[in-house]
Amino acid sequence: MSWFLLRQRLTADLAAFLDGDEARAEASLWLEEGLGKSRAWIASHGTEAVPFADRAKVAAWFKRRETGEPWQHILGWTPFRDRRFRVSRDTLIPRPESELAVDEALALGRRLEAARVVDIGTGSGILAITLALESSWPVSAVELSPAALQIARANAEALKASVSFHEGSLLDPLPATFFGDGRALVIANLPYVDPADGPDLQRELAFEPEMALFAPGHGLDLNKALIRDARLRGACGIVLELGAGQGMELAAFAGENDWQAVRIVKDWHGHDRVLVAEAP
């Protein structure tokens, strides 16, 4: 089998459960990132025979993929902001929309002259590590899951990012001095899926940790707790990822808890995605 034929057959097989564009993109990703064969290389060597080991590897990956396992778990990493982040079943797979939270945090923190930032529920560490690499702030990260925290630490080490990691829930592991001068910025991508929606979610999400997906109170309780606690602790600003349709209620709750300049940023599909607020 040639490389051209392998790509063609893999695309067709993936199209059994993905749309055409997704199937083509994922097939190329498997060859480029999984097997190290770039598009330029395949264009030049596409008629050559694929080694048996590579064909066997792709066949094994496909058996896992057709069960719904995300390709990020199969390859063991995912790209975010042009960096590779290790992922596993212990972490939520980073979504491209999280770049909106990073951009908003950078802009808000610089405008408020934040002195430090903390990422709550860091998971694989993408928000904390990205902010550490793209700003001059000291960055901390909090995670409840020890297994996820291990992945985040490994990602920080691999990407040479200086992040202080803490195990625990929400703001609990942080010392009071962290917020003492009123110049700490909080960012988070906490679980926000309503447990009642679980049966209707795409099958890939069954491979991600439930504790990183679901939150009580129709998916709102964890974000509400952080909105309240961050204000009580004296954070200068807060940037939260949220679910579609949750913006109005969370913005109102932020206003009730004395946050000002509250706004909801929508993603590229027009859905609520990020809440941004600042202290008076």
C-alpha cells in the first residue's frame, strides 16, 4: 500500500463517523504528527510503499478511534497556541476556544496592572503555562485531581514554563497573602456541563474525566463559587470559561457579588464562552 492510498483509505474510514472535512484533516494529522510524514514529504514520496509497522500502527489507532476515543488521547498530546501539551484520560482535552480566555486574561491583567495570576482547575495546565510563557507575571495553578496535576507539571517542565502548582479545590490552597495587595488575577476553565445533559453529549466526551466536565446546579455552581470567593478574597479581576447559554445568569451573579464591568465574550460560533469582570 502506498502513502497516497493509505491517506485515501484512512480518510474514507474516518468519514464513517466524521464529516468529510474533519476526516481529511484528521487523516493528515495522523500521518503528519503521528507518523512524522509531512504533507510535503507525502507529496514527494506518496507512491512509495508504507512500511508494515506504520500500517499496523494506523490500524491499531483506528480501532481505538472508531470506539469514539479522541485522537488526542491516541496520539497522547494536543496542540494549543502552537505548543504541544500532553493529555490523558485524567485531563480535559484543551479546546481552541480557550485561546479567547488567554487573550482576555492578558488584556485585562495588563490593563489592571495585575502582579500575579492563578489558574483554577488547571487540568493539563494550558492556561497557566501559556500565561507564564506569554507574560511576565508569576503564575500559580490549582488542581483537585492529583493525576491531572502530574500531567500539568510534566507539561510545564517540557515547555520550560515557571508555574507554581497547588493541589486542592478552588482558592483553598492559596495563602491569604496571594490576594493581600488586591493585584491578583484569577482565570479558570472549571467544569460547567449540566449532568442532566450527559446522555446527549458527543461520544468522545465519555473518554474525558467526569470531574472535569460536570458541575452541579445545572453546570453553574463551581463558577458561581469562584466568582463569589475571588471577590471576597480581593482579586483584581476574573476571567472564566463558561458554557453556551450560561452568560446571562453568571453575569448577573457577578454583578450581585460586587464585580464591575462584567461582560460576556462569545466564541466564533456566537456562543457564550468567557466571562470577564473586574473589581471596583
